[in-house]
Amino acid sequence: MNFFKLKCSFLLLFFLCSGFIGAQTSLTLDDSINLALSQSINLQKSALDLEMAKYRADHIWSELFPSFSLRGGFTFLPDTQLFTDPHFNYNKNGVSYSVSFGVSMQFNAGIPYSMMLTELAYRRGLMDYENARKRVVLDVTKLFYNLLAGRMNISNLEETLALAERQLEKNRIARENGLIGELPWLQSRLSVETARFNLSNSLGSYENSLKDFLYTLGIDRETAVTLDGSITPVQFYPDSEALILEYLPKRPDIVNQRQTIDRLELSLKQNNFSSKAPSLNLSASWSGGPPRNSGLTGKFTDSLSGSLSVTVPIDPWIPGTRSNQNLRSSSVEVEKARLDLVSTETSAKSQIRTLCESLKNSWRSIEIARLRAEIAQRTYELSDAGFQSGIVEYLSFENTRNDYADARYRLLQSELSYMNIVLDLATALNVDWETLVRSGE
């Protein structure tokens, strides 16, 4: 843990220094995840809760630890009349002091179940911390790939603008030589300005998203950062039923619900034994002080006492009493939790099956988008050659160029959508997404 914090601190310091000196910094997905983990407030709060739960579990003996008390007293104004006869008369012999020490222990049959609840709370804290960590990793991964897609889209738009500017330059020369009229010239200018407008909008949106991303990582928003990575979806063939059989029992919400049932069952047993079973109370006390009305100079005397008591509850055994109703209510909560588990498992199975089917459909969309991009590229190349030779009108040429740009954008969005579905499926199965992809290749 200390090594991890040290690594994150060095990374953060490196990025901050880079921002000050204006250097261009390369940021990978792993770097982003490490920085996000070190900056996450929710994760830090979960770590504090886990630390407290661990402390309770390590000191579970406190359930049997006796109660100690130490008391000291000094009577500086003994009882005396104030307004009645013989009126106020300070009695110095009534001044006294006292000291006492006591210890008590209470035993009941519910203590073992209380210890089990403490250990269960620690296990749940471990799971909550791990789930919070995985949520941070998933969110950062999605943001990182969305930013990569935005950057790739900007590259495509820059290429589109470059093509439009080259065509504008050709049309400028052709118009100066009297080969084309004003309309093709204006159309080429409009194409350039449209491409520049689209690029400006996308660039502004990307820069804002990137700055927000850097802020979540604890990096200065003005730091010059280049994302190092690419979107390369890999096709795999998930078997939904096999995945459900292997990973469903490990799914966080399923484990969480099972722990809820365990907690409610332990609480029910604890309440039953604590309320219905006899309880034993053992106590001892020691006290000392001068005899009554002997003053501070009186001879010190002490006394020791002890008691043992057994309490047998009656109300919980009588049907209809408030104690009995509370126990029956706890039993009902256990049954409701079991029904919630069935509902959660059914919903989880449906989600996994839907995501697996969505993956198959998404890959088909990628294949179609790739074929469409290839056709659009070839169409644009032929249209460009035809336009240069004068057999293709400018409007037709412009349409093929726009179709090519749109095809590349659609392909990029299809690949990003596939990656997001993979990440969602990995989250639904509570497994690392790279491990998931390798398992289905």
C-alpha cells in the first residue's frame, strides 16, 4: 500500500512539474488509473470504513471485556439546616471523602453471534472497498477510451479539412486560369469553412473533456497532455450461460445480498438468544472512606462486595407482546432478503445475457462499418480522379468526400461502443476486461 501511494505521488509530481515547464506529457491508461485511485474521495472513505471494521474485528474480544468503574467523592458541605432551627451550623465532622472501584460482567447466549456479526462487517468492508476500486478503474477506462475516440475523430476531421483545403487551392488555380466558374469555387470555400467549423467544435469539446479528466486525476487542467493508447477491439465469443455459471456467484451485488442474509440471520439469532435466554450478571465493588460523622481525620475503613444475578425474560415467550412481535418482524426481514436475492440473481442473469447478445450485434456493426468505410474510401478515390479529369461534378465529388468522412466517424463510434459493452460485461461479471477477452478468444 505504501509503495502504491509513493508511486502515485511521484506520478502526480511528474505531471505537475510538466505543467509548469510546458512540456508535452504522455498519459497512458495505467497511469490514469493509478492517479485516479490515489485521488478518489469515495475510495479514501471506503478505506477509512474498512480500517475501522478491521479494528473492530481485531478487537473482537471486547464483546467479553468487563466494565470497570472508578469513582472518588468529597463531601465539603454536610447536611445542615439553613432557614429552620438551629439554622445554619457548619459541621466539620460531616466532611468526608470516599473512593470506590467496581467491575461487572454480563453474559448472554447472543454474544457469539454478535462476534460473528463483527467479523461479517469486516468481510463486507473488504468487498465494498474492492468494489469501489473497480468502479474507479471502470469509470477511468471508459473516460480514457472516449477521449481516445475524440482524439481520433479530431484527426479524421483534420484530414478532412486538409483535403478540402487542397481542393480549394486546386480550384483557386483553376479559376484563375478560367477553367471553372464561381460556383465550384464558392462550393469549395464552403467545404473548407464547414470542415473548419466541425473541427473547431470537436476540438473545443475534446479539450473541455480532457481538462475535466485531468482534474479528476489531480493534474492541473492546463497541463499539456497527450493520451498514449488506441482503440483496438478484439472479437471474442462469450458464452453467456458459461459466464453466468462461473462468475455469477462472485458478482458484487449477489455476494452483497448473501452477506445481507447472513447478517439478518445472525441478528435474528442474536436477538432470540439475547431476548429469550437467561442472562448472567456478575459484579464486584470495593469502597473506602472514613466512618460517618468522623470528619477527614476519621479512621479509614473499606468494604468489598460481590453479586451474582440471573435474569430470565418472560415477555418474548408470550405471543403478541411487543418483544415477541419484534422477533417475528426480524424473521420476516430474513425471508424478504432471500426473495431479494432471487430477484437480484434473475436480473443479473438477464443483464449478462443481454450484454453478450449486444456484443455479437456490436461486432456485426463493426464489420459493416469497416466495409462501408472501405467502400466510401474507394468511392472517394475514384470520385476524386473523375473530378480532376472533369467527368464528375463537384457536388457529386463533395458528397463522396462527406460520405467517406461519415463512414470513418461511424466506424470509430462502432469500435468505441464495442469497447464500452466489453467494459460493462466485465463489470457485470466482476472480472478484469482483458481477462474476459482472453477467456473468449
